[in-house]
Amino acid sequence: MVERLLAEQPDWRVILLARPSAHVSEFAATADPARLSVVDADLANLASVARSMSAVTKLLDGEAIDAVALNAGLQAVDGDRFSADGLELSFAVNHLAHFFIASCLAPHIRTGGRLIFTSSEVHDPEAFCLMGIARAVWQSPDVLADGARSQTHLPEGVERGEARYSASKLLNLMSARHFAATEPRFSTYAFNPSVVPGTDIARERNILQILSWKYLLPALAPVLPGARSIGRSAGDLLWLATEADAETLRGHYVDGRTVQAGSDESRDPEKIEAVAGVSRALIARHLAETPRVSSLSTPVGSVEDSAA
């Protein structure tokens, strides 16, 4: 998506949040440094995210943001895993870091701009998913944040990890609906890329699943029900960030380029408010416990894995 944005939108400048890696370095080396800035950010560490937000604010230098695309995601299927802050890893990376980034960047988004959360069809226990991923049973967000309690009705391992992933995608859709309702200056909506083989999200699976996901399924994506190629989903996200009528999409769940209802739970106002309230409280608490970042002027509740 970033490659296409830089190639097709010559007036756009991109700020990319990413963990340091050879892949990111190689990508950045091919781009015009005047148009692409890479900011180090580990979404499993709220202090790292806070530092990245300070860096983004400096890079903006008062300029407004046209679109924020929050697209990072992982499936932790190997045991119970925790973030640097002691939170369940899928909750921390897929949901809480994105909520924090959105809160920090909201004041910098231009009037009429866009904020996009990546969700998934697996947020809905009734929706078809090609890969048969285990769905989440609703739990309050404070329970989902707790690795000792989140989705423990399922056995430790793949099924529990998948359910936690599904829960995080529900929280992302609920976050989108929250920001759409509370931030009238710009439009917020959720994006479902569907099943996109060829990415690295299957890296914790067994070797046969990894090879199939990486090399076999991408070739079959055009004919598999519910699957989309990386190119198609990147094009959909690019369209949502640059061309779509954002105001008509406010608060909606967009499957590719089509508005869908989403699950009943994703539209429950009391549960949406609980997600927002718990997320703000968790962020404030963990940043207060980190002296180096507790004094940052970073708004919570009001600057992906990319932000453009």
C-alpha cells in the first residue's frame, strides 16, 4: 500500500511506524527520503509507542495529517504471550497500541481527514472465514487484556491464540465506531482486508502451514472464496485512504470497498464505551509507571502499521 501511495500520489508524504528490520531498511533505501520517514515503534511496548508519537509530532512540524492507517497485526498462537507492559500480546499489539496511536494523532488529523482501523471478518462469530479461525467469546476489555484470563475457555495454544486475535479485531472495529462518534472533524471507519495469504502473519504455524500460506495460497487467492491477494487488499486500503467518500463511511465496517453491518456486538454502545474507557485507563496507568514517558504531552482519549 505504501509503495503504491508513493508511486501514485506524488503530493503525499508518508510517515511509516515500524520495528527496525532489514526489510524496512531495504524498503526505505529505495524511497525518496523527502517523501518517506520511518519512525521506530514497537507496538508491544507502550513506552516505545509514546516515543514514536513524539517523533511523529516533530516530523509533522505543525502540518496536518490527511489519513492515518492502523494496520499492524499478529497472531500469537504459541502459548500465552505478554507485552512489555504485561498485557496479553494480541490485545496489546493489535488493539491497545492502535487505540493509543489514534488518540495521539487525532488532534493532528486535518478537518475532513481519515482514520482507518484494520479489522477482520473474524470479529464476527457468525461470519464465514476461509481459514476456520477460532472466534472469540465476548469478554470485557480488562479481561481480554489479562493473559491469565483472556479466552481461557479454550485450551492453551492455537485455538486460544486465534480467539484472542479475533477478539482484538472486534475491539478495533469498536474503536473505529468510538472515534467516529467522538471525533466529528474527520471520518473514522474500519477496514476488512479479508484473508490475505502471502503475508508473515502465519510465521508461528507449523512448517507446512507456513509454506502453504506463503507460496501456495497466494496463487489460489483469486479463486478461493473469502481470500484476496495482497495487491487487491493494498488497493482497497489505498482507496479508503485517498479516494473513498470518507464521510459516508464514518463509523462503518468496510469489507474491501463494501459497507457491511458487522456483528451485533460491534454496534453495542455500552460495550463500545467500555472498550474506550478501559483502553484509556490502561494506557494512562502504564505510561505513569514509565518515568521517561510519563511527562510526555501525549493526549489520551482526545499524532502500522503505518500512518500516512
